[in-house]
Amino acid sequence: MQGTHPYDLIIFDCDGVLVDSELLSGQVVIDCLRQQGIKVDLDTVFDKLLGQSPVAIAEYCAQSGRALPDDFYAQLQTSLRATFTAALKPIPGAARVLKYLRVPYCVASSSNLVRIEHSLRVCGLSNFADSRVFSAEMVRRGKPAPDLFLHAAAGMSAAPGDTLVIEDSVNGVRAGKAAGMTVWGFVGGSHYAGRDGQALLTAAGADRVFDRMDDFDLREARLLDHAAR
């Protein structure tokens, strides 16, 4: 552990943590699956697919005896890109946190690199991430396995025990804890409106749960530069 900081690295998930994308992407998934004659609702998407790689969609459909066409993911990515370009917004306060953070950080997401980079660009966060972006494409197993977070920590030269993860999904929280990291659950995304996110993420093992990025520094005063206050 370096200096007076409590962590050597902070890993941010992207969807639902830095960008408010989960409701948008959930609806796109529903629409694309319905075009294939497969009916799902938002609760199913959030419960079964949130925080996992896109492969989880095919696995879920296979369990129901439905196979997806070869071009399904291309259609899904096209729809997601158009929807995000038109409507995606950053999580309020995310840019401020990244700007004033005193601890090294990176982004690690189950989404593919093209989607992550597009999301950050649309939301004006690209300059904060630079090359510090890690995707589930880079590892063999996605969340809830710890592989992605361990890969990100190694890439940033940080020990798992000195790493803090900010996650919004049950699978993400489980992945961070399986990696031996401290995990704070974030429930400030619009997809948690009307849902008890604190109970869900606490049950998954989150060490703390918070719902406003503006309160990020209140959780550990040494994380943000004084200029942010």
C-alpha cells in the first residue's frame, strides 16, 4: 500500500457505474430477442444477464431451447451503438470523481472494447480512461469469475488486496470478492429505481453500498484531491 492512500488501485465497472446504460441496453436486448421470437422482460435481463458478457445471452436462450442466429450479436451491437449515441448519459458526478481521484484507476467491464470506448466517448469520459480499459474479451472467464479484475490489477501493477472495485451488479460484486478485493456496490444508476439494490449487492458480498458519485469521497476522505470539495 502506497503512501497514505488506503488503496493502490481503484477499478471502475463501466455500465451502470460510469455511464447510465443498463436501462438502455436492457431494452435493446429485449427488442432484439423479441425479433427472434424470444420474449423476456427487464427483470429477467437484470437478474440473469446484468454484469456478464454478451455470451450470457446465448447461454440463457440455449437453456430455454432457443438458438440465436449467427448475426444476432452484430445486430445487437448496431442497435446498442445507435441507442447509446442518441440517449446515453454519464452517471452524475462520475467525471468529477475521475478528474480529482488521487489513486491510480482503470475501467474493467464485461462489455467489449468497442462498446466501452464508444460509451465513454459519448459521455465525455474518454480522456479520463486513456489506455486503462480492460474488457472480458481479454480473459477466459467473465464475471462472476475473478479473471477480469485480476487481469486489470496485474496490468496496473497492483496487488488484489490493495485494490478497490466499484460495481453495480451482483455478478460484478462476486467477481471482485472472488479476486480478493474490496468491493463497493453502486446503486445510483437508473436501473435501480424501484429496486432494492442495497440488499442485492450487500447479499452478494459488497463491503459498502452507495448511491451517489458525489458521495464517493465521503466513503474514504483520502481518495479525492482536496480541490474536488
